[in-house]
Amino acid sequence: MTTALVLGKFLPPHAGHRYLAERARTMADEVVVALLANSREEIPVGLRHAWLAEMLPWADVRSGTADHRVDYGDPAAYDRWAATIREVTGRDRFDLLLTSEPAYGDETAVRLGARHVLVDPDRVAVPISATAIRANPWAHWEHLSPAVRAYYARRIRLLGAESTGTTTMTRLLAERFGTSWVAEYGRAFSVPKDASGEAWTTEEFVHIAVRQQELEDEAAREADRILFCDTDALATALWHEHYLGGPAPEVEAIARGRSYDLTFLTAADFPWVQDGTRDSDASRQRMQRRFEVELAGATEPVIQLRGSIDQRLETATAAIEQRLGLRPRNHEGG
């Protein structure tokens, strides 16, 4: 039984790593992927491990942290790294070591009793590197797995009281930028709930907040650079206050655990429209003031969208281009 080793920092994992591991799979009975992280790296090793395990479900993924000095001219450095590889993988030797790095592959293979197989060192088959992705992940989106895309996707939330156009704007922005969006789960939950006439409970608001974030995370995996979110757990907390007459610390804690890159607050300057579930224009104005007060302390930029739909779209598009550096996919040839 032959065993192949693929090692790296996987900061982050990308299509080039998959290509390397798939090549190893064709040459060996078993493939071990060793993630050797540095304690100062930004992306946690546990998260990268999970990404690799999802991307390469047939491989034996192992991970560990070591801050050894990297010196390709120092034999002792290779000894230290070889010892770490053995410790992380729980194996003394391998039959094959596959890398795209001629700088260290040969010497590392010798210390592991393996034959070094150099794969695509010039990045011709898969023209990408982790360095390039870290510099601009959105320019190399096609080389990222869904889980890594979810990590890098910029998240934008749209908040506002009822009948302020949040859903319309969320959908139109997603269309303009050629990406996905997340609908308001609380609305779908509330329609049968209100029809039943049963009183609301805090547990139901907790459920709505948790499920809203779950839906965000699922949609982020399919997003193209940006994910637009129609409402969030902060809105759920404010609706709890509205319906139950007081705050819900559990829901507020859920809201604090999620951050966004940009927030759009849809203004209450549209005529109020009754859709069969809404309260009143007076209620809308009260809720709008609560959103304004809560967002005054937001850490990310908060931009109000006013005027017609076209005016709001142009304001939002300009803000995304200026603040996030991302241009539309489906607008005026963008």
C-alpha cells in the first residue's frame, strides 16, 4: 500500500491544492494532507482544516502548528520540519511527497524516506497561488471552494421598518452584482404564526435569529463576492421588543456575534402600503427611529437609501464600489 503526502499552509486552500492532491490520489493508495500552520497566521488552523476536509473528503487531513524558521539552506531546519510532519501525521515515512515547490521538496522528501514528485511548479495547469488570493480573493473567485468563498464574501445587510423597500432593494442589488441574496426568514415564519392568533414567545425570536444566520451562511457559499441580506438578527431583536414589550438578551447576543461589511438603512420615505400583515404607518415610523438609534453605534458604515428605487440603487452601487472596491457584474457591462 503506497502513501502520498501533500503538505502546506493552505492559507487558504484553493484549486491548485486540489489539483496537487488529486494528482497524488492517482499515484498512491492513500493520500495524507498535512496542514502546517504558523501561530501568527490570520486564518485559524481549525478553520483551514475543516475547509480541506470538505474539499478533499477522501484524504486523511492532519493539522498542527509550528513556528520553525524557514531556511532552505539550513539542514537543521529540514530536520525540524520533518520531525513536525511526523508528529502531525503520526507516520514515520511516506512513499511519495508531492509539491509544487522545487525549493524545499527534494530535501524534505529525503528526510521522510519519500520520492519527491514535482507537480506544476510554474502554475500552468492552475494559475493561482495563496499569496495572490490573500491579496485579492475576489479577483480569483473561481479558484475558491464554496466554504472558502463564504469566508471571503463581503456581507451587506439591508435594514428598515416594514414597507421601506428592504426586500426590493436586496433583490435588485443581488441582480445588479450577479450574486445571491438572503430573504427575511422572520416574515415567512410570522405569516402562519400571526394567522394562528397565538402569542409570540422569546424562544420563537431566538429561533428566527439563529435560522436567519444559518441561511446567510448557506447562501454565502454560493455568493459571487458579495452576499446581500434582507434583515438580520438585530432586526429580530427590535421586533421582539415591539411585540413582547421588552428586550431579549438571547437575541441581542446572537446579533452581536455577527458582523457586516456595510449596512444600508432603507428610509421610510415611501408611501406606506398595507400587505395584509403590516401594522400601520405610525408603527413604521416608530420602528424606523429604533433602527436609526441602534445603528448609530454600528462599527461598519451605515448608509441611508432614500428616494426612488433608481436613486437608491445608484446610491448603494456607488457605496459598494467606493467602500468595498467591488463593481457590478450585471450593470452597464460591468
